[in-house]
Amino acid sequence: MASNEFDDCNLFAPEKEVLEELCESEQEKKNEFNLNIKTSLISPNAIQFDAILSKIRDLLLEGHGEAIYEVGAGDGVDCGLNEDDLNASIATIQSICTQLNCDCNLLREKNVEKGKIAEFLLRMKIIEEDFFEVRVAVVGNVDAGKSTLLGVLTHGSLDDGRGTARLKLFRHKHEAETGRTSSVGNDILGFNSKGIIVNKPDPHSGTLDWTQICRDSSKVLTFIDLAGHEKYLKTTVFGMTGHAPDFCMLMIGANAGIVGMTKEHLGLALALNVPVFVVVTKIDMCPTNILQETMKLLMRILKSPGCRKIPVIVSSQDDVVVSATNFTSERICPIFQISNVTGENLDLLKCFLNLLSIRRDYAQDKPPIFQIDDTYSVPGVGTVVSGTTLQGIIQINDTLLLGPDGVGAFQPVPIKSIHRKRLPVKEVKAGQTASFSLKKIKRQDIRKGMVLVSRDLKAVATWEFDADVLVLHHPTTISARYQAMVHCGSLRQTATIVSMDKEHLRTGDKAVCRFRFIKGPEFIQKGTKMIFREGRTKAVGTITNLYGDIEGKASHNTRMSKQTKALMHHRAQTVNRRTIYNKPNLNIEKSDS
């Protein structure tokens, strides 16, 4: 009887294979747990070493080639290592970095109760054609020192207090004469895998060799220098929407304070969901009490319900690391106080820029889309377009569709050559800016706002679209048939509100509005941010629905035919009046003869 009971129990016992799988899973959990304790890096076994290597590889992939790794922190409860254990852990990290072909650079060491914690910047060694790029838009009121700071950062020499540094960036003669930027300027700052700036201006001409900078860099920061004057606001808006910046650097002059277009530019960055950090300049010439008043007002604005930021004044290396690691995910807004003349705190700003990572994840496995933000006609080369790759991968000799033109059509265009930051490359990936030399196309047939798309997308130009709109400011009310300028990506065109789900819109109101382009159809996508502005009126929104060229074109043609009929009727009346007015003269002439 006992044996039968024993046999019955064996029926419900787990099989040997199941037991082995359970043991393996328990061992994996144990190994995974070992990664989370502070001593896991001191003398790891082979399984732990492979697990750590896999974890760091995943971190590098998530960070697009770079990551910040903490040694000695463990699970955050029991943290800190003594000197010997810390050195052993660092040796393990360096060995892993050697296998992954990346550099390991010490950012900071901090003392805790049970020893030390070290933070390292891990950055992949990238081949010369495959550096990764971070775009930073530079905004602020006129005379805040935007171009001067960029001249100091990119050329490595301090300013003399009279604006000499900014002369290296200006594109036009009138900009150098007035000291005011009127166009969208670009300059680059390169960091190698060790975090060292590689910009080396020519000792005679003072110019930068972009090709050499890109070859020596693992990361390239592209500064988009935007205009601060109010009359160039549309240029600034185009730079913020068309160039797709990852971050926004808001410049404030310590002596002038928050005046003019400062709030306007801050609101623009917040509306587009671009992370903002603030640089307060000219602290060498500003009295202490004025600087304190500027900082108090800045703190109050950043903490206001419209911003809801957490301002952090960066004054040490620890502040830089904490701000950079939490910048994209949190509501932190770092504030730097610098001087372009004395160089005070410039090293902290450079370290912060070195730690900035790519904010967006671009889809490289989708059919390519390239938005055009500028066109050129280069002698000996032909038509050249520049812009940003929104998705996919584009290679030399690919044939893409260029459009839409005035009637919404797309035409095939071959890619003759590709340049990134003046460096010839074979392909360009999603999220990267580039310039293309095109075959069989004239410059006058291309405009800003057009796109190069794959045939697989079967792109259709859009006349009308729906958008969820939030009115930021309007002096009176907005109703149907209201017209204003739409900024969406690199396109800029006047549109009319055809209909909306509310009778009137005022400041702070939200609504779903249907827009119709005035001049011609455009290529837009769902989910894209848009800005709707006219004079002091400002509204932001997200595109939700698109309406193809059939309905939109029909309504447009109907509207155009009505306009044409009215114009013909007006001309006919004018001709009749002239005929009636001239008849007496003709009769007099006949009678005289």
C-alpha cells in the first residue's frame, strides 16, 4: 500500500528536464541579481563578465553610442567601495570597454559613508563617416550674446568685449555691420571619444575645417544660431521647426535681463516640447544686484504654471553630471552663468555639452523621408538641397520622389552625391542632416518645404488637414475663415481655418480645427507639431487627420474659379467704363476731321 502511494506521488513529481530548466532559470536570476550589487565588478566570473558586457552593450545601443555608468552604487541602498575594490571594478569596466571598442572617461568621484562611487562616460569609437549628431538651437533676445558665445565655443578663443568672436560666424555683410543675426546660421563643435574638443581653427584665416572636425569626432554638436530681433521672428520659427533641434539654449544678457523676445522664444521651445537650458552671459560687466534681480525673475518664470521647470544653477562638476543625466527625462532646467571675456564657467558649459545625448529615436527601417530646408546652385556641381532625414536610410544613386509642386505632383530625382557637414559620405541615416546633389532638376523648381520620399510611401500632397489647436495668445477672438501662417517642419504657408468644433476661440482655448492651404498642397504627416501665427496671434497644435488632393483640390479649384470670375467681371466693367469715357473724345475727333 505504501509503495502504491509512493508511485502515485511520483505521478505528480516534476520531470528531470523541467527541474534542469528551473535550476537554470534560478541560476540566471542569481547572476542577474549579482549585477545589481556593488561588488559585482570586483572579480566577476565568466558568466557575470558576459552579463555585465551585455548590459553595457545594451546601454550603449539605447544611448546611440554613449552611456553614463556608475561604479560602486549597486542597488542604491548599500553603496560605496574602498580604494582597492574601486580600482578592481574600474579595471573590469576598462576591460569590457576594450572589447566593445569604446572609451571609458572618468566624470566624477563622490565620497559616501562606505567609500567612493565613480561615474564614467562610455563612448563608442566611431568611424569617420558615422559620427552622431546633436542639434542645439540657440535663441534669446537681440544683444544677448548668442553669436559671441558660439564664436568662443567653436573657435576656442575668448572675446575682447567688442564682439570680435561673433564676426567669425556672420554670413552677410549687414550682419557684421549691425552685429545682429538675420539668417539661420550653423556652426559645429566636435568631441572625440575621450570627450576632448577637436575644433582647431586655421592659425592664419581663423576658419574651421569642418571635414577634419568630423573625421576626428565621435560626437558633433550642430549649433543653429537664430535671430533675436523681433522682425526676424519668422526666421527664428523656421529654424526651430525646420531644423528639428534636440535641445534649445536660451541666452539671457545679465545686464539687460529678461526683455524683448526672451519669453517669446522660451514659449516657442516649450510649445515644441524641446528641452531648454539657460545661459546667462556678460556676468563680468554686470553689477551683483542687477545679476541677482535677473536670476530671481528667471527663477520665477521657470517655476510658473506655464513652464513648470525645476531650475538648477550649475556651479560645479557634480551639478553638470546630475543635470546632464536627468535633463531629457525630468523637468530640470540647468542655468549657467558665464563670461565670454574672462572665460568664467565656460568649462562647465563645455562639459555639459559633451554629455548631451540624442533625444529622439528615429525609424531607420522605414521608407526614407527627407525634408528640404534650403536650396543652392553650386557651379560645376548643379542643384544642391540641404535638410534633415526624418526616417529611413538614403544612399548614393537612390532615386527618390521630389515634391509636391504647385499641383501636388512628385517627380523622380536621382541622388548624385551626399555630404554630411561638408564630408562626402555614401549614405545618410534617419535623424542626420545632409546635403544632396540632384540630377536633372533646376533650382527654381525646388523650394523650402518640399520633401524627397521613397516610391514605397505612395506620397500624396495634402490640401486640407485637421489639427488639435491650443491658442497661446490672441488679442480678440478667432473664428472660421481666419487666416494665418502655418509652420510645420520646414514648410511655411498661409492657411485658412475652414471649420472648427467651437464657434469662437480665445486665448487658452483648445479646439479641433480644419485648415486649408492657400497657395498649394504640401506633404505633411499625422502627429507632426505645427505653429499657427499671425502678428501677435500664436497657436500650437498637432496634426490629426489629412485630406488628400481630391477633396482639397476640388474645393481649391472651385474657390479659384470664383476668384477668376470675379476678376474677369471687374476687368470687364473697367473696360466698359474706359470705353464710355473715351467715346466723346472719339466723336469730337471725328467731328473736327
